[in-house]
Amino acid sequence: MEIHYDRHHRTYFNNYVNAVKGTTLENIPLEKVFASVSTAGDAVRNNGGGFYNHTIFWKNLGKGSSGPSAELSSAINQSFSSFDKFREAFNNAGKTRFGSGWAWLYLTADKKLAITSTPNQDNPLMDISPVKGTPLLTLDVWEHAYYLKYQNKRADYIDAFWNVVNWDEVNRRYKEAV
């Protein structure tokens, strides 16, 4: 994880800062940049996405978290029938993402939970994304996230992810989004 953070996340951040330096995007919050990222160029899209997606990913990790709040549990059950079905759908989004990308739990504009995956450094906030919403939980399924420990066993990495989900952060993001 140290290599993942120091070499990948930090590089996306530095490259994003350089891509927007001296432009009208320099002082705009990244979430707002994503609303029109299709007009901002590949350096902004890829590096901004890499920086933002990794930031959420790191905040989604931690130990000792108690699980989904009563409100989030209720929404999960309403949207997916059960926590097990939610977990299965989320795992499937990560396992079936061809190549590199991300699995997402997000809140739609009509305040419903949904799951998707996005390629490369895209996310549900971007105007180019076929699905739109507020990211709540994400899993990095680029090989750099798991290859040193899990080699080509993406499914094992995804299964292990559930041992370190920081539900306190996911609960906070959900409460803020609704």
C-alpha cells in the first residue's frame, strides 16, 4: 500500500496540479471540474480522476469500523434486498471490470443506491460517465492495487477488501449525500 500511495496516488496529484496550473480550473474544486471534464483534456481527466478516486479509496480503508449505519443498512436492503446481495453485486462490478478501473457504490440523483464500475480513472461524477451520482465506496481494481500481494488473483483481493472497509467514512459520505 505504501508503494501504491507514494508512487501512484502522489503522481496523479502532482500531474493534476501541473495540468491545471495557470488555467481557469486551478481554483475550482475537483468535484466541479468533473462536471465538464470532457472539455478539460486528457491530463485533467486522467490525473484528476486518479487523484480523486484514490483519495476516496484511502478514506474507505481502515480497521475497527462497526459496519453500515442503520440508515445505510436500510438503504442497502431496499436497493439490493440484503447486505450479502449488495456485497455480491459490488464484488461482481470489480471482478468483471475488464482491464483497469474501479468498482463503486454511489448515490443516484434520486437518492437511490447503485453499483457500477468505471474504466481507467473515470468516476460517477464525470460528465463522460454513463452513470451519474455521488461516490460512497470505491475499490481500486487496477493491477497496481493488488499485484504485489495477490498477483493475478483479483477476486482474492476483492474478498479481502471487506475486512478493511471503513464504514464510518462510508456512513459519513452517505449521510452527507442524502
